[in-house]
Amino acid sequence: MLNHICWICKANTGHELVGDARFVGPEAGFQPEQLACAAYECSVCGGISVALAAFGTPPHVPLYQYMASVRGDQLMWRPSATETADYPHVPPHIAEAAKEAYECESNQHYRAAIMLARAVIEATAKDKGVEDGTLYNKIEVMATAGLIRTMIKDAAHGVRELGNEMAHGDFVDPISAEESQLVIHLMGEILNDVYQSPAATAQAQQSAQARRQGRNS
């Protein structure tokens, strides 16, 4: 049983192979770059999803055995289950773009996710009054001003460099799922440094002050 996010109940849970797996295409049997498909049942709600596997060479085990033992993130799922994320305490126009970047990554649109993540960083800098110069300069100014930590500054430059490649049409090298996931995670860390952590600190201080006033009254 392999794990996947169910498109119906949204649970990240086991999915069991049901029925026979088969190659699909214009001709029976194996073809170069052929797809195989199989149906899986969600262990929580019983919903059925179809998963596709792409093969450049035939699998070394029977197809049903491969489709029963492969990792869920190695398959293309239809319908896809779009994961999403909210970014509280972030200005709405930036939070919405960050949410779109997260959803692009969830749907395996990795280049779009990275380009949006880069745009989120630039919008964050502008929202904090850092408007002059390139994005490189904006990131440096945010770090100098104490808006982001040094390690997050380095991460922001990594996102900037990948985003620059996408923006300039340098699509030769593929983007892996791991790279895209890392970029989205780093985007979240930047938003946490600039908005969410200060907001949480302010809330904690207000709560502590309210308790002190309550004891003194």
C-alpha cells in the first residue's frame, strides 16, 4: 500500500492497488516512453484514483508488482489532489502569491512555483520599503536591516538565482521535485522571518502584558 493525498478526502494515507495494472497506448505491449496506469483505493474514504507511471525501459518486475510497491510520489495521479497553504499575518497580496506558488509546487508545476516564489521575495522587500536596486540588493538590505536572518539571506539568494534562470528562459536543465519543494520551504521561512515571527512575538508580549495588568488590578 502506497501513500498519497486523496483528491476526495484530502487525507495523506495509504492507497491500495485494485484491479490490474496495464500499459496504455496505441499498441499493446511495451513501447518506448510508454505509460502504465492502475487504479488505487483510498484507505480512509474508499475513493478511487488513477495513477500513471512513465517508463523509458521495461520494469524489472511484473507490472502489477511494480505498481503495488512503487512510492506514491513517483506516480502521476489523476485527479490530482492540490495541497494548499495559508500564510497568516502576511499582507494579502503577498500571501495569495505565496499560496499560488505552494499550489503550483503541489501540482508539479515546478518552474511556475519557483518563479512565483522569487516574486514573493521581491514583493516582500518592496512592502518593507526596500524598493531600489536589483533583487540581490533588496535581499542584502533586508538582511542588514535585520528583517531576515543571515542564513535566510543565503536561502533567499538561492531562490533568486533559480528564479532568474526561469525568468530568463534558461529551461535546459530540468527542475526536480526536491528543488521545488526546497524553494517553497525557503519562501515560507522568509515570510516567517519578516511577518509571522514578529506577529507571534507581538501577540505573546500583549498577552503577557494583559496578564500583568490583570494581576495588578
